[in-house]
Amino acid sequence: MNIRNSLILIISTIFVLSMINGGLTSDPTCVGAPDGQVFLFSSWDFQGERYVCNISQGYLSLPDGFRNNVQSFISGADVCFVKWYPSEQYQITAGESHRNYAALTNFGQRMDAIIPGNCSNIVCSSK
């Protein structure tokens, strides 16, 4: 009986500590970004500083810490990643994510802004 109670206490403690430290998994892609949001990270594997983009705000110019420094992302919306000069754009769909976006296309190291919807919605660039 005493051993049983000790095991229950140990297992409960492990469970509670794992929930405090971010749940049973530390991989944010298991949960994803909420609808209408895009999470940008300053480091690979969804680490470092996190910037949350709400597409309801419309066009979003990236803050200095993320401009030309998006290393990984998780998207909960269809958005267009934009580099204004020279003009480049990449369509990102809801549910898409990448652990090392900067190395995949090197675009994370050139990115300036996020526009909700499709890249075809961009009428002109700010050249």
C-alpha cells in the first residue's frame, strides 16, 4: 500500500511538472497556430523570440528583430510572405510550418512583411 501511494505520487509529480513546462510535448507543430495567426520564430526549431501575427490587422511590416530574420514559422492562415525590393513573394497556407525556413529557401533571411490572403492579391510593391 505504501509503495503504491509512493508510485502514484511520483507519477503525478512527473505529469504536473511536464504540464508546467509546456505540456507533454515541446513541439509547437503538434498544436499549430490558432486560426488567423502566424507564429514567427527568430531561431530554428520554433525556438528563440516569437512574434505573433494576427491577420485581422491586415498588412504587417515585420518588426526589426524579425525583418530578414525569420528562422522558422507555423501558420494558422493563408498569407503571403513578402520581400519588397527586389520583389519576391511566397504563398503560405494554413497548417504549413517549417523548422528551418531560412535554410530551406533562404527567404526567411530576406523577408520584410506578411499580407493576409493570397500573393495574387498584391497589386503593387513599394519600389
